[in-house]
Amino acid sequence: MDSPYEVEPHVIATAPVPAAGSRDLPHPERAEIRLEGVLHALSEPLRLQVVRKLAAEGEELSCSHFDLPVTKSTTTHHFRVLREAGVIRQIYRGTAKMNGLRRDDLDHLFPGLLDTLLDAAARQDARLTSA
């Protein structure tokens, strides 16, 4: 072999095989969730809309369940911000990415915060739609 890039005739070159669990998405541990990160994630109206929907449904929902008025890449960004802040947990089930609210973690760390924010958002919506 003259070139370091040549493959010996008996070696079959294949694409790397993803490691088991490679579709696992990174999430902060409960102790790593910070109030400022949660508040930042929920300060954006579309992200707050996602959280309100998850709270109302009370179960995991796929990304496709949300009809957000933005591009797919922007939707992906919003879900990533929520996940990295510790507000939601995302897991793959088959080909669907499922989203669940991390209510237990948030209630443990910041008792009453999530319910207060959800109530305030509902009151704001009622105020703005009645005006």
C-alpha cells in the first residue's frame, strides 16, 4: 500500500455503526436545572404555548402534535431550549420524538412556579382575547 488511504483488499470499509442509545438526547439532571434557565425558556410565547399544551394534555406528545407558525428548524430550536433548560424531556419512540413536561422535577425544585406561570398565562390570554 503506497497511500495511507488505501484499503487492503480483504478489509471491507463500512460506515460507522451508531452506538446503542445514540438517539438519546441530553437532559440536565434535576440538580442541574436552574431557575434562570427555566424562566428564559418560558419567556418566549411559542415555548410557553408548548408547555401549556403539555400541561393541559398531561401526557407525552409528539413534536408533530404541535402546530407552531414557524419553520421546522425553528420548532426544533424551541424544543431544544425547553429540553436543555430542564422544562421538558424528549425521548424517541420509534421514529417519533415524544415530549413530556418535567413537572415532578420543576415542582420539587421550584414549588408552585409552574402552576403560577401556567395560571398567569391563561389569565393573560383571557384578558387579551376579551379586549
